Amino acid sequence: MAHAHTPDANHYFVPHSSRWPFLGSIGLFTTMIGIASWLNEVSWGKPVFFVGLAMMVGVLYGWFGDVVRESVRGNYNKQVDVSFRMGMIWFIFSEVMFFAAFFGALFYARQFALPWLGGDGDGVMTNSLLWPEFSAAWPSSGPGQVGGHFQTIPAWGLPLLNTLILLTSGVTVTLAHHALKGAHRKALLVWLGLTVALGCLFLFFQAEEYIHAYKELNLTLGSGIYGSTFFMLTGFHGAHVTLGTIMLAVIWFRCLKGHFSKDNHFAFEAVAWYWHFVDVVWLGLFLFVYVL
């Protein structure tokens, strides 16, 4: 167990000026420029993206390393703990809005844009003149069959398996939390390690799914509105699972070093909150992208 002094209840810890926000903004800007250019087939987009990604990894390692060291030293009291909780709540809320926008795009395309292009209401003239053979049936690659004919991924194969994997991981991280609150260190490491393994397994199967979609189903990012919304939603969710799995692995190593106690473990709780959020988003994806 790591040793730390008792924080002053009347002292709200304020760190010294930090270089990490400035460096993080540069890294994030570089990453976004790189990936946007890469998707638009600019030759330098791919290397710029990986340079920006490496910068972000370095910033996060340094920044969170400072926070961990401050926590282990006992610099944080209850007031700081409340601030961390509020910050995590707002962060997850912003992620909810992020995915709400993407689900909204899917809903608009299916319920409004597609029927209009198919000739419903005022779109009848547009359809008959420009796309007389267009069928307003989902899944659609849009007028002109952008990207060519494709097949969809059956919901009851890998998507169902991944759903069961994520639901199971939600159970294991909850069991790990109960083990931590009960001061059962061995059980904590086992259940949390299993959660990390399930996250990696989910990502493995999602990679298999993407390879199958590109190579055998002709389902790509260029497959019209269906392809773009499918990969936008599942891809960003996969990125969140990747981030969550890394966070869980870091927490596992911190648990191994004895950084948490049954009464003081908000970092664990924050990652558990995030992981449950990832689970809930996947349930929405499974229903609205794969099943319906």
C-alpha cells in the first residue's frame, strides 16, 4: 500500500502552472489535421496523424502521471474529490452529446432524407428526374449506388457476440469494484484483469468484422450513407472501447501497486463509470445499426 500524508481538509490543492494543456492542444490539432487529410487521401495525412497521436500519448502519460503522483502524495481532500467527480460527470455528458449527434444523423438519414429522395412528398419530382431507379429502402448507399453494391453484417453473428462480451465486462468491473470496497485485493485484480481481457477481445472481434466487411461484403466508408454512418458510429465506439481498455489497464497496475483503498478510489470509479457508458452506447448501436 502506498503511503501518503493526510490532506488538509481546509486546503484545496491547486497545482502549479502546467505545460500539458498547451502541448495537448498542439497534439490534438496535429492529430485532427492528419486524420482529416488522410481520409481525403492527402499524401502527408497519414504520417502527420501518427505524429499527432504520438504527441497526445506523451501528453496524456505526463499529465496523468502528475495527477497520480499528486494523489499518492495525499494532496487531494474531499473538496478536490468532488471537483474530480463533477469533471468526470461533465466529460461523460459531453460524450453522450457526441454520440447523440451521430445517432441523430442516422435517424435523419433513415426517417427524413431517404423517404424524401425516394419520392415522398416534395421529393417526388427530384426522384423522378434525377434518380428514377432509386429505391428508398434501408440500408441504402444513396442515389447512384455510391460505392457499388454491398452486403450488411448480420446482427446475430459477431455483433451479438460482442454485445455479450461487453455486457459481461460490465459485470466483471462491478465485481472488481465490490472487491475493492471490501478490501479483497486478489479478487480485485482478477476481476479487473478479466475486464481488460474482455475489452481486448471485443476489439479483436471488431477488427475481424471490419476486415470481413471490406474484403468480402464491399462494405466500406465509401458505401454511401449506410457505410459512412455504420463506420462512423461503430468506429468511434471502438475508439472509446480502446481508450477505456487502456484506462482499465492503467487502473489495474495502480491496484497492483496498492494505490487505492476501500474509501479512497475515485480514479477506479471514474473509469468504471466510463466503461458502463461505453456498454450502454453499444446497446444502442446494436439495436439501431445492426438489428433495425
